[in-house]
Amino acid sequence: MPVYLTRFSYTPETWARLINKPEDRRKAAQSYIESLSLAITSGGAVSSLETTVLLTVEETLEALRKAKGIQYRPPGA
């Protein structure tokens, strides 16, 4: 199963609401992210969103094995 890291930033208005009334938003954020990452940004509570696919150790080792055979030519070389 793929594992993802999702990072986002709350807007100043959202921070103010959370300071006024602290609450654990993990379950709400998880349901938004699992259903569709864009849903969390459409509500206006966050100013940025970034999702990264994480690799397992096995996937990293396989990628390194594949990379060994690739001949990379930098731009202008």
C-alpha cells in the first residue's frame, strides 16, 4: 500500500479560530486527504498543500538498482 506525506499550511484566519477554540483536526484532515486532497484546499482553511509519495526501503533499493544503469547527460554537456 502506498504511503503519502501531506503537508499544508493553515491560513492566519484558521490559526486564529484554532487558538480561540483548540481542536484535534487529524480525523477531519485524514478524511479529506483520503477522499481527495483538493477538497481540503477548497474549504479556504489552508493556503498551500503538498503531497509526496514515500518509498519503502525495498522500493528505494530497487530504484537505486535501476538508476545504476541509466546514463544521465546534464544539460549542455
